[in-house]
Amino acid sequence: MYVEARAWFDANWDSKMPLREWWRRLADSGWGFPSWPEGIYGRGLSGDGARRVADARRDARVAPPPAGIAQNLAAPSIIAHGTEEQRRRFLPGIVAGDIWCQLFSEPGAGSDLASLQTRAERDGDEWVVNGQKVWTSGAHIARCGILVARTDASVPKHAGLTYFVIEMEQPGIEIRPIREMTGRAIFNEVFLTDARVPAANQIGAQGEGWSVALTTLANERTMLGAGSFGSSGSSASIREIEPDAPAGRLVRDDERPAGRTGSGAADLLRSVLEHYGNAADPIARQEYARIHSLIEIARYTDLRARAAVERGGRPGPEVSIGKLAASQLLQTMRETLFRLCGAHATLWGDDAPFGGRVHEVGLSSYLISIGGGTDQIQRNIIGERVLGLPREPRPDKDVAFRDLKVGTQVTDR
């Protein structure tokens, strides 16, 4: 597999071609998303096969495929649950680098996502959507969004949800950035007021949106898993990349794709050790060895998680273990880096040590423990599905959603 992929990369790579053209050529070959099914921009490879392709791509020093919510979350959900017509309509833009967002979380529905209150009501050949979403990454630059909305409040909360693809550029959608403590504004609030969704954009059956959402959540937890830390990765974040720029700009001297803020965790720590003269200190070396061990354990966990998703597309205990491992790894990195850097860890900016990356690791370390399902949720899943512990009481399991008082809901009759 490596030899065949490497030969294709060597024969087809041109650093001067527009990045979007390279992405499309890569997708058409099947080498861009090799674990996707044959005939759907993939080659049906296992996780091991896909990793060998990624190794060949890195060794050939060519630009990686695009990566983001469209490619990592929306596409697998559409492939698993969408119609053939929907795959033909949505996937070409996704593999060419289109940016999508994920309209799931709400002010009153985060960890308890099934309590969401955004409503979708049928109006002829369209659905009319009203509600509010929050913590929506990239909504301000997204072309489409994957949306879960309530279409039936007369049934229990998990049963009344439907999954849609919604166009973001329309009058009924207002987007307000949320400024983070990092200084960035990647997340947004999204207000939907009589926003329109064609009935043809409904993914899966009406009322079965929770099942489709589980596929999305499985891939989200895998994307945020610990295997993404300490590796050079096999795809490129497209949030800050211009698709019409030369493809060669995405290949850096250190062979790490631009935009991957989670890459090289071990490299950063080693550089800090060397910079502050602590490389020979036995305690510092022990801390480095500990983090290196956590990264290796995380990689193994991530392989299990990705294999689970490839088998069924549903979140399982491996996915939750990988997600929890990522949270613990980043927190350990934060504490170790701060101890080594001392007061310099508070500095941020281009003129700060390591361009302020240490400070950014500290501020960003909390994101993984919340986004994609909190650490507490992951522990619940592991306890119930792996250890066989009794499930938490669910008194609302068989109660119609309109009879519940959850989140910001007062009445919905």
C-alpha cells in the first residue's frame, strides 16, 4: 500500500498548482481519504492501511488533504446515513476544502445534548428552523452546517430529533463571535429565526436524528483524541488556509502540515527542556519520560478508537478512552511546561519564548476537557459500557419532551 501510494504522490504532486485543485485531484485518486468506501473518494482501507498512506504522503512531502468539521464529522455521517443523491451533492465540495460548522450545543443543552430546544417545523418542501446554538466553531466562515433540531416534542427527547444540512448564508441566520481567553474568536453563537432547510437536506429519517448525531459524535471524539497530539498528522486544518494559494505553501520544512496546533507536543517539551538547560536534570527528564509514555499510550488508544469508528461509525468505549486520554495528556503538558518555564510561561506573542506556544498550551488545555463531551461524560460512558457499572438514573427516559423542564425551557405545549 505504501509503495503504490508513494508512486502516485511522486507522479502527481505539483507544488505550484492551486491548493483546491490539488485537494480535488487527491480526493479523486482515493488517496486523500483512503478509509472512506471505494467509489466515494476512498479506497476502503483499514486504519493501518490509511496510516501507511499517510506515511507515504509525508515521505513524499506533498500537501495533505483538507481536515475540519466538513471532512471529519459531516462527511462520515453523510456517507453512513445519507442517500446516494446527498453524497453526490455534498461530498465533492467537502473533499475540495469547503468549510462547514456543527450546530449541536445550545445554552441549555451541552452535555445533555438530547435536551436541545431548537425547533424545525415542516412547511411544504422545506423545514423552518428557530432556536439558538452556541460554541459553534467556524460558523462565521462556514458554507454549510450540520444541524440537529427537534421535530417532535410529543415523544421522549432522544426520539424527537432530526438531522439536517443547512446553508449558513441566508437571512434567517445571525452569527455572533465569542471572544475566548486566548484572544481568538473561533467559537460563535448562532441565532436561527425562520431559517430555511430544504427537505432534501434531511439526513436520515425524521425522528432518527439522534442516531445520525451519534455517528458525528463518534468521529468528533476521535478527532479530538490523544492520538492527534505528538504526531505530525495526516491532514490539514483549513480554517486559516487559502484554497487558491499554491499547494506547496502547505508543506513546511519540518514536514508538519500548517494549522495543526496539536502537533509536536513532545517536540515542544523537548525544546523547552533544551532552551532552559533542564535536559540533564533527573526530575525534568522523568517528567519528559512520563509525557512521552502518555503520548505512546494515547496513540495506541487512538488506534483502537479509530478502528471502532471504522467498524460501525458509533461511539464506543475506545472513543471515550481516547478523548479522556487527550484531556489528561494536555493538562499534564500544561503543568510540566509551566514548571519548566516559570514566569516566562505567562508571556504571549511573537517575541515570547517559542512564539508564546507555552502560554497558548496553558490557556487551550481546558478546551479538550469540555468540547466533544466533558471528561465527566467520558467517565460515565467508560464506567457503564466497559466496567459494567449501573447506569445513572434517567427519570426522563420515557417522558415526552414537552412535559420536561430542562435547560431554558419553561413550556412547550
